[in-house]
Amino acid sequence: MPENFPIQKINENKELPKKYASPEDQFSRPKRIRVGTEDVDVYDVSPENTKTDIPTVFAPGFSGTPMFHQQNIIELAKAGRRIISVDSPHGLKNHMVPEEKNGEYSNVELAKLSAVIEALKELQIDKTDVVGHSEGGLYMALAAYLYPERFRNMVLVCPAGMIGKDNLFELVKRNTEKLSAQRQSESARTDEDRLAEPLRDSRIPLNVLLSNIPRSLSSAKAISESDIIDMLKELKQKGINVSVVHGVDDKVFPMERVQRETDADTVTGFYSVQGGHNDIYLTPKQYTAAIDAALDALENKSRADDSSKNIDPAE
């Protein structure tokens, strides 16, 4: 397979002038690009004034799409960040990672990170920060490992690949417990809660999952078999800092198991928040605030690290 497919824009929606285009308006007008024979929608949402020149990739998890994270993306944009999110829940049909880079990694994870990398190339974005939820943290950590020059800092939310030894049976069992906990949580919500934080349509992940059952099964298998701890240690050595935002009630990847596997050589910061695995989009306010704070802290650290490198030892 050739290293690069031809890329061209198709049917791109016209953008409103920035002073008129709210984050909500921009989110409603994703850009459509063609990668090889595939059409991919890319959400590119910017505030009127950015607080950092580095955009942020928002990577959804298993069976997730940018639509599920609409509120997260819009609120992060309102906080001063340009957010890029690629709607490719199963990845490209054929991944575009050069053979010398792809090693023995899962093809489905390579396909998912390829969709992001190729979208960034099309948008002419050389370096980004990352927010990755669940499996999104897994394939974006792999993306940073394979293309370290393209990434600065990463915030992983309830990430896959950080709980140590796992298997598909245990993963499915924990997901079943998660769904049960979500149903109980919804039944306890008041009408006021529902108006303030409407839950996303729970049928969407199932629809995505069923749209490509072989890819969905491959993703589940890859999630259960992946371990990114050593990868994160190497990223930190290369100057890519990682923080974790984790729900204390996460049934899929229990927080105590993640904490047991990580140390100062693995992550720069660890933020525990109330909620379960999918509360990032079910009740997005506290998660979005924690993500923005974590990105701010990592950016400050990056600036401090860069300043220390520029100090003349003789001074």
C-alpha cells in the first residue's frame, strides 16, 4: 500500500466569518475531506480569541463520535481552545501508517489514528495537544509514539490500556456493570437534572457498533490486550507530558487499577472526578472544566521546561 493517498476537500461547507460564527455554529458545519476513497467529517471549532496557538485534538472512545462530545468540544472552544475532532469511529478502511512505523500494533487502532493524522495534514496543522477518552486515549497515545513531532501535551480521560493485565471477557463484564450503573444513575436524576444536563441518545453507540461489527470486535479485542504504560514513559522522556482525568466510579477501567500502574515516570498529573466511564459526555460540565485545567497546567509546564532549556549554564 502506498505511504500516502491523495487527499482533497469535497463539498466543504462555507465557514461563517469568525466574529459571527459561534462555537455552536462552527460545530454544525463540519468540514468534509476525502482520504483515498473515503469521506471523513472533521469538526474544527475555534473561539474568537485563542489562549494558545496549539490546537487540541479531541478523540472519542469506543463507538463514540464527535456528536456525542458536542458539549465538551463547544465548552473547550469557549475556554479559548481550537478543537479538532474527526468523525471516523472505525478508522480508515486501510491505515496509512508507513510499514517501518506500524510494527505489531493493532490494525484497527492504526486505522483510527491514521484518520486523525491525515486530517491534521489536510488542515496543515503541524502540532497539537490531545484529549482522548477511553479508546481515544489508547490510539492517540500510539499516534504520539509513532509521530512524536506532531504532539505537545495529552490529557487522557478514563483511558484504555492503563490497568495492567486484562482480557476480553473481563472487559465485557465490566462494560455490563457500567451499563447497569448508568441506568441506576439515570433513574435517580430529577427533572431539574435532566433539563440542566440532558443525556445523549444511548442508541448512538449501538448504531455505530453495529455499523461495522468486525471492526467493533477488533477494537474491543485491541482494547483488552493493550498496555500503553511503557509507551507513556517514553513519551514523557521525549517531552510529551500526559495527565489523566479519571472518574472515581469508572467500572470499565477502575481508577484504583490505573493509579496502581502509574507513577511520576508515566504521568505528570492525575485528576480524580466524580462519575463513571461515560460521564465525560453524560454530564460534561465538571469533566470539561477538569480537562481545560489539566491542559493549562501541562502548557505551563511546557513553557517552564522550554525556559529552563534556554538558560545559559554560565549565567
